[in-house]
Amino acid sequence: MNQANSSRHLAFINALEQLEAVMQQDGVWPDEVPNDQALKNAIGSEVPFAADCFSFEAWLAFIFIPKMRILLSQSHPIPAMQITPAAEVYLSPANQSTLSALKNIDDIASGDIG
């Protein structure tokens, strides 16, 4: 992995930690961990953000964040993504810190870590 990718991976790891922290501060982190069957159903879902199985917040907490951490730990490239537009639909405007953290993740994924 070259230095630019390494910096981007580190920025993304930090952004995921920030997302988890602000979701907890905003009160949107789910209170209950889903059971194994619910996780399997959500992972296998073909609906964007597994919306047929989970709330958007649960998808972030139990699918997106863990999946991105695995991807980064295995030094895979960061995929292109635009999560913020969906977050603006699913989350309350009062959750500005969570929305900002997701915008930061989108920016890093697009190569803008500035």
C-alpha cells in the first residue's frame, strides 16, 4: 500500500470511530444488538441499506461500520460511496453531528481527505 492510500485508510478508520462516537452522542446508536439471524437477513438483503430488515441507524452500526473495519484491516481499497444523501432522508436534521461524520466518510472515500 502506498503512502497516499495508507493516509486515506487511516483517515477512514478515524472517521469510522468518529461516526460511532457521534451516533452515540446524537442518541441514534441502536440500544439492542440484533441476533445472528437478523444480521444474516440484513447482510443478504438486496434493498439499499437493508431497509427491509434494519433501521438506517442499525445498518450503520451493525453492517456498515463493521464491514468497513474488516475491509480496512485487510488493506482493501476504500470503495466509492455516497451515504450522506440517504442519511439526510433517514435521519432527523437534529442529528447534524452524525450527518457531518457521514459527509466526512463520503469525502474520504472520494479521495478528499483534506
